[in-house]
Amino acid sequence: MRAMPPTPRPRLAALDTFRGLTVAAMILVNTPGSGQHIWWPLGHAEWHGFTPADLVFPAFLCAMGMALGLSFPRNIDAALWRRIAWRVFALIAIGWAWQMLARPSIEMFRVFGVLPRLGLCFGLAAAFVILTARREPDGRARINLTAVIAGILVLLIGYWAMMALGGDYTPEGNFAGWVDRATVGTNHMWRAGKDAAGNIVYDPEGLLGTLPATANVLFGLLAALAWQRAPDRACLWIAVTGLALVLLAFAVAPVMPVNKRIWTSSYVLLSSGYSGLLFAAMMVVTRSAAISRAFKPFDLFGMNAILAYVVSLLIGLAGIRTGFQAAAFEAIDGVIGAPFVSSFLYALAVLLIVLAMLIPLHRRGIHLRL
């Protein structure tokens, strides 16, 4: 008797829009016209606390988890493990290539960064989900919901315990920074991660912080599971859960400060909660054909997320090295006469340039997928 082919997976249109919003926000945050004039929503908090910019990177991690969750149920074989290994390798390699291009020095080479963290978090989350998955009679594997929730709790509580027992929540005294200094050394950490004395002491994308950041991926995976199991009620469930996570983050903040720089557990709760609320909003938006058309540009960013991000980095680097960024900012500000607005307008121009480059690729069906 011939086996029936697996049912095609339904598409969650809101995911491309949500992921595209995060990429667009990352570009606006990373390419200001002037580093001295950054509009406050696009600037990161100095230490404790958060701004809208601090919620962007973890939102992309959540989007990565959503995509991972939507790929199940599936067959688990050697080819799947090879694809995961390739994606991890590719993200880290692109990140390191960018580091060498931006700062061509082995002595000061930064080991960590946004793209390496994406790769490591994806690899850890994917491996965990696969190893704990439940096998179905048809040979395919389904995500073990209990294991995922348990994994999130272990990551967040375990990281909180290490941070609370291993040091304090200061730039120079936090345990995550100590791990980075002990493993890779200050020459290979984020140059701006300094204490009051000017010493490099922490890295916002450091090694230990990868653990709680992986919980952001798993929270995104839970959102995908909610949609798979009850598409009609998922929007409400995700929104309510998101709100609950935000409130929980504020409740524990007095003993576990919200801090992106060292990716505290309360920061994971807060950023995952806000990501859930934004994703639920995008689910509502995509239900209306008229409204979703206005968000179509974000779909293009979402379908070519890594390419859009890397291109924006290259544009930003070229602007700095050629002096075009400074000249363009001065020209804009000469007309506007408001430096913070001028700086934002430059970033917006970079965003539009990247979009213009994505449009012909999208029309030809070219989407870079790692």
C-alpha cells in the first residue's frame, strides 16, 4: 500500500512581515548619519533599562525560532543535521568575514558579534528541539512542548543563578564578562564594552550570554506551535502570553535588572514578551489584504533578511570610509537644521537603498536562505 505524502505545511504570512520589521529596525539602528546624534528610540540603553532599539535583536531571534517551529513535524536524518551545521557555519563565517573587513587585524579580531550569536543560538535551539522531539508512527518527529518549556526555564533560571552567584550586575563585575575575558581575552571582545576606567570588560554578544539568548529562539518556537495547533485562537494566546511575559519581567527586575548588554534573564522575558505582542499585531495586519499591502516592503526584508542586513553593513562601512556619511549628514542637516532628525533621515535613506536592491531580486524569486 502506497504511503500518503505528508500534508503541505500552511504558510504563516505574518512571519515574513514580523521578520522584515526587525531587519528594517536593525538597519535604522546600525546606520545613523551621526553617531553623536542618535534619536533616542534608535539608541541603546547605557546599562540597565531598555529602549525600543534594545528589543530589535531578540525579536529577530524569536523570528528564527518561529521559522524553526514551522518546519516541524519533519523527518530527522543526516541531511537535516548537515543543513543545521551549514547554517551555523555560514552565519559565523559571514560574521567573521565582516569583522575582518571592518577591522582587518588578527590581534584585535572580535570573536563574537550579531551574526555569530545568530548562528550559535540557532544551532543550540535546533539541536535541543531535535534531540527532545517525539517520534510519530509515520517516522516524523514532533516538537516536545514540555521539553521546550523546561529548556527555557533551565536556561533562564540557570543563567540568573550564575550571574547572581558569580558576580554582580556592573560592567566590570558581571560573570558573563568574566567568562569572555577568561576565554577569548579583552583584545577579542567588543571595543565599546568598557567600565568607568575605560577597560574592556564585557561583550554584549559574548559566549555565556548565548544561553539566555537561545531562550528567545525557543519562545519564538512556542509562538509557532500555538499557531499550528489553533490558528484561530493563536493571535489572542500569543498576545496574552506576551503581555504576561512583559509584566513578569517588570516584576523580577528589582532583583534581576533588565539589561541587554549582558542579556539578563529578565531582558529575555521582556524582549520575548514585546516580540509576542508585535507578532500578534502582524497576524492581525496580514488578515486584511488592504492593510497588508502597506506592509509589503517589510515582507521583502523578511524574505531576504540576512542579505538585507549584510548589505546595510557594507553600505554603512563604505559611507564611513569614503566620508560620504559625514558629508551627507552635514548636507541634510544644512537643510533640516535638526541633527537628530538629519541622522535618522540618513539611516532611512540607507534603508530605502537596501529595499531598492531587494525588489529586483524578489521579482526574480531570488531569496538568500542559509
